[in-house]
Amino acid sequence: MARTAASSQGSSLRRREAWQGYVFASPWIVGFLLFTAGPLLFSLYASFTNYDITSRMDWIGMQNYDTMFNHDPLFWKSLRNTLYFVVISVPLQTAGGLLLAVILNRKVAGIRLFRTVFYLPSILSGVGVYVLWMMLLSPSAGLVNLMLSWVGIDGPAWLTDPAWTKNAVILMKIWGAGGMMLLYLASLQSVPQQLYEAAELDGAGKLRKFWHVTLPMITPVIFFEIVTGMIGGFQIFQEGYVMGYNNDPGAPMNSLLFYNLHMFLKAFKVFDMGYAMAMAWFLFLIVLVLTLINLTLSKFWVHYEGGER
Amino acid sequence: MSLLAAQEQARLKKLSTPQRKVRSKWGAVLLYAIMIALGLLLLTPLFWMLSTSLKSMQEIMSYPPTLFPKVIHFENYQHAWEKGNFGRYTLNTLFLAGVGVFSHVLSNTFVAYGFAKIRFPGKKLLFSVMLGTMMIPSFVTLIPQYILFSKLAWINTYYPLTVPGFFGSAFQIFLIRQFFMTIPNELIEAGKVDGASHYRIWWQLMLPLSLPVIATVAIMTFQGAWNDFTGPLIYINSESLFNLQIGLQSFKGTESTQWHYLMAGSVIVLLPVVLLFFFFQRYFIEGMNITAGTKG
């Protein structure tokens, strides 16, 4: 008798507890439904219509997707531009961040100051940085070409030459590679010292120690940086919008027309919302596939301490 | 034989020890040389921005270029500040950042408490859905969100830029939850025995214990609001509502290649972030480390 009373009291307590749990989670649940799940479903449906936000919303089947793949050269152009940016900038930024971390992973006087200096550029972003680099890269008044001329290189026209605009953006991104450095530093410092001592006993030199001890131990972080770098890289937008020649987004010759910029202009300049949302879903698919590929590949080369997962 | 070999080895070691020291001394010199060279290279753009912002246009175009301005033209800042209307944009940005920090700290600590310290059915599922949403590219929901807000007649108001903050953001909830998990459950139990509700425990116990992570989240949000470009770009049309990013973008449109004014504008927009970084460096780095601790 007493036991049932106690347990029913316990279960009502648990119910109250659970109820409170939902109250605490509710802001996120409501936000998820309103700002993520709802919009996702709506945009999936709208991607099969000719929606233009004001008047029409007719079902047109696969037509947006057909236009995208078969009748919109700018779609392919923007995809190629984005791929170029991702393929060049992600490895360079990853390597750059790792290099900075390896250099800074020492206990010497003043190291904190150097870490601060190396990290500083990465906290700066937005239009201020873009304008700064537009000046640095300007062929007439720019510092970059001046410095190149000191070593006998005749610098390119950067943001005015369609063949060089993306490299200009990539150069700017490498300046901020120190942002990745911190993660590498943390993981470099977590490599157990015994491993190095064991390797030294086996007669390994500096390079071999790095290759056979350090690198395997920090692969999880490298992996993380590559995945997030690629996903982030695919979403590049502002640089193409702001740094376009003559204040013209994507210019010159659409060489800075990145995928999201094309989508943005479709949605907010010509109000072809249905088409833009089809593009958005295709982007979602790309990011999903990238993540899955990365996860699959990681099994072959990411070393997780503590064995299989 | 083996004794001889050992002796030989010891002799070699003796020989090599001082040499190694010398080498490591040179190594240190080399290390500092590399670090200083790289550091200077990375700081050059910022130095050049500052220097250019104080020059006359004539001096900027002169060849060979000067490292420091011959005459310091502080009036460039005055010109940028007035013509660029940066006073207005700074106030707007501070307002947006203030609301952002308040809403994010409030909602994300609240939700994180539920996920960290209360048991309820479906919690695991909800939590993994939340982690999954972090993978969705922001542009996928950007357009339908715009449509939603335009149906609510929220275009050209601050509502689309502020209201969503009160509904939590997955990454920050995750970050705070990781921190809350390190606070012992016994503390919560003790609070309950004293008759405190979860709400009171969240407000009076957890929040004061979580100041480091709150600072991290606050700085992250502030920086995000300060640098927000896409949001104001699509939602704001009136010049009087521009934030600093959009303001600088439009200033850039009017000044084209007047680099001295443009650099003054850039300094105005970037300097507060640099100062924030120097004062609160720990929390910038803390945020990165919490992120680092979550995979591995």
C-alpha cells in the first residue's frame, strides 16, 4: 500500500520533472519549427513552383531543376567558381594553420605575444577587411604588388583581372588562417610526451617524429577543419558581393559570382524565389554529400585515440 | 667489443652535447627570426590600413610609397565619420548587438539547462535533431525566412534581426550544455532539497557559476552582430537603420577609390573588434577550446 503510494508520488514527480524539461527546451523547439523546419518544408515545396513572393505560385514540377542544370550557364559558372575557391583555399588554409601552430608550439619567452599576433587577423572579418584588401591589392596604390616587385615579380591585376579575382580572395583568406591555428595548438599540446620519447629511442628524427607521431595524433582536428572548411567555403557569399569590380557583385565577368551570390541575386534582384530555393536545396544536398564523403574517408586516415568508434 | 662500442658512443655523446647546445641556440635564433618575420608580415596589412588612413590621397599615389604619413591627416576620420554617417550606424549596431547578447545569453542558457540537467522523454532525439540543424547551410533557410518575415510585414524593421535570437541557437546551446555538464548534479539536488524550482536553480545557481561560458557566448554574439552583413542587406532598406557593415558598404560605393577615406572608415569599423579582442582574449580563445574539446 505504502509502496504504491510512494511510487505513484515518484512517478508524478518524474512527470513534473519531464514537463519542466519541455518548458526549458521550448524556446528552441518553437524556434526550430518556425525558423528551420517550417522554412525547410516550405522551400522544398516552393522549389517546384514559379513562386515570385507577390503573385504567382504555380506547380511547375522539375522545371526549376531542369533550368538549373540545362539552361542556366551562370549556375555552372557559379558552381565552378565556388569549387575553385574551396579546392584551393581549404588545403592552403589547413596547411597554413597547421604550419603556424607547429611554429608556435614551443615554450619560449614571448610566445604568447606571437600567438596573439598570429591569431589577430582571423578575428577581423566583414566589409572593413574586404575594403582593406581591395586597397592592398589595387594595382596602382596597392602594397601587395609593390612587395612583389621587390622580388622581381610583376604582380597581376588581382581584382580587376577575371583570372585572378578568386586568387585575390583566397590570399585574403590565408591571411586569416591563424583562426585554425588555435585548434591545432590545443591538439598538438595534447599529444603525450611519452610517444615522442619512445620515437626518439627508436632513433626517429624531427621530421619522422612529426610524420609518424604528431600527424596521426592530430588527424581528428585536421579532419574537423577540412569538413567545416569545405562546408563554410561552399557558402562563400559576402566576398563576391562586396569585392566585385566597380561595386558590381560578382564582377568582373562573373568571376566572383559564387553559388550563394547567384542564388541571392536570383532571389532578391529578380525575385525568382522558386528557382533560388531549388538552388538552395541543391546546395543542401552538396553539403550533405560532402559531409558523408568526409565521414567515410575519415575511417581510413583519422586516428582516434582509444581505438575504434 | 660491446664495452668498446659503449665507450665510443659515450665519447661521441660528449662531443655532440655541446654542439647540440650551440645548434639549439641557433635554432632559437632561427625560430625567433621566422616568428618575427611572419608576425610582421601578418601585421603589415593592419599597419598599412592605419598609415593610409592618415595620408593625403596625393601621398598615397606617390612613388615610392611612404611608410609613415609625412603629414598626419586626422581630418580623414572626420570626413569619413560625417560623410559616412558612422555615428548613426554605430548606435544602430550597438543596439542590435546589445539585444543580440541579451537574447542569446537568456535563451541559450535556459535551453541548455534543460538539455543538461533535466530528464525528459525524447531528450536524446531532440538533442540530436538540434545538432543536425548546425549542418544546414544558412542560405537554405534564408529565403523562406525572408518570405515569412515579409508576410509578417517585418521588412525594414529590426524584428527579423532580433526576434530569432530569443529562440536559441543550436551551436551556443551545445556549447553551454557542455559547460553545464561539468557542474555536479549534487548541487542541483541540494538546491531541490532546499525547495528551489528548476527555474530558480537555473537563474540563481547555474548562471553565476557559468560566467566564463556566458562571457564566451556574449562575445561570440557581439562579434556576430557587429559583423552581420547578409541579414541587414536583405531586411533593411532605410539608410537610417543601416548597421556598420552595410554603412561601410554604401560608403565604399560613394567614395570608390578614395583610399584615405575608405581606410578611415575601415579603421572605425574594425578597431572596436580589435580592442574587444585585446581585452577579452581569454574568452575568444575559450570558445575555440570548447569547440576543440568536442571532437576528438
